[in-house]
Amino acid sequence: MLRTALSPEGKEYLDIPQPLIARHPDAIVNVRELRSWLEELPPTNPKYTIQQLQRQLAFLVRDPQPARRYEELLRCYHEPVATLQTQALDALGTQPVARTRNQRDLLEPFPGLLQENWPARTCAPRRCVCPTASRQTRPICMPPC
């Protein structure tokens, strides 16, 4: 489920996490390095893969100085997330008692990955529109990113 918040006027908006004060030391903001890192993720351990993807997406979304290649970095995540999504749909198609441990390990953390993936993709176009707008000058119903 996506996180939502209410403005003082009572308007509901999707809650995009606030940027951090400094870049996390483990954040990967180089496209070549990210591609290499993604290739090293173990396809036989979906739970670990999801947790690592979710963690890197969280770093990217909360980065106070997003990389110049933000959108290119996001495109790198497309294939692994789409593959995991296909696997999750296949797992959901089986009876709960017939699911393998790998399928259960895939389904358990999957909502968290989608929850990080959404703000990352929502922030991408907004970073181009208002990259330097301060929190004080943004309309309250427009969540910060």
C-alpha cells in the first residue's frame, strides 16, 4: 500500500520521503556501477534481491543531490523489478499451500519494493521541473521530493 499524508487543509496526497541531509555512503549513483551491481544480485534468492533493490531505491529517492543521470539510473531498475514482478504474479497464481519457500520469500518483501519504486518514479519528472525549489516555497499539497 502506498503511503499517504494529509495537508493542513485536509487534502490527501501521496507521501514522498524527504531528502536526507547527505548522500548515504552506500548509495550507487553511477550508471555503470549500478549495472554491475544489479548483475551480481543472486536470482535464486529473491528475498535478498528485493531487499537490496528496495534499499538502493530508498537511497536514490532520498538523495539530497540526485545524480545528473537520475532517470538513466531508474531505467536500470526496470528489468530486475519487472522480472521479480512476473515471478510474484506467477507465485500468486499458485495455491498458498503449494507455494515453495522461494515463492513465499519473494512475496513477503515484494510490497516494500513497490512502495520504494513508486516514489522513485514519481520524483524523476519532478526533479526536472523543480530541482531547486525549497520546501517552504512548494505548495503544501505538492509532496516534497
